[in-house]
Amino acid sequence: MSCTEMNGQEDILRLTQTAAEAAALGQWDAVAQCYGERGTLLASMQTPVQEAGNLLKLDEQVCDHVRTVQVVLATLLGEATATRQRLQGLHQRLGGQPSSVVTVSIKA
């Protein structure tokens, strides 16, 4: 294995660790950037990555953070929808004009 390939493997591990740390902090743009750079490095590798087991463990941590955030967001959106419906019902019972519908979208 050449020195360049060894440095590439170290960079891949470093990018994966950085992505896992960023995911724990909710810094999703940083996670995407790290995985993009890591993908480019992996595509150019001539030999298998020696630390594949560690990479998979870190990838699983990132996936766990993503799943947790998805559940939290789905819960919050459900609560927001229920609150909006309650407010609309209250507004209608009080005889006010129905308010315009507000749409919330999240780009994941």
C-alpha cells in the first residue's frame, strides 16, 4: 500500500468521524459535505479500506442520529398541525374570519 493510499484511508476515517460528530450536533450540512468528500476518496481507492469496520460503526451512529431527528421532526410537525387545527376551530367558534393556511416545508 502506498503512502498516498494510507493517507487516503486516514482521510476517509477522519471524514467519517467528523460526520458522526457533526450529526450528533445536528450540523447536517457538515455531515453531507463530509460524506461527499469521503465518497470521492472511496471511489479513487485502489485497495480496500482497512478500517471498514470502524467506518461502518460510525456510519451506524450517523444513521441513528438521522432516525432520531426524523422522529422528533415528525412529532413536532404533528403537534404543530394539531395546534393549528385547534386554533382554527377556536377562531371559527369566536366568529372570526378563517385565516389563510400556512404551509411549512422541511428540506432534509
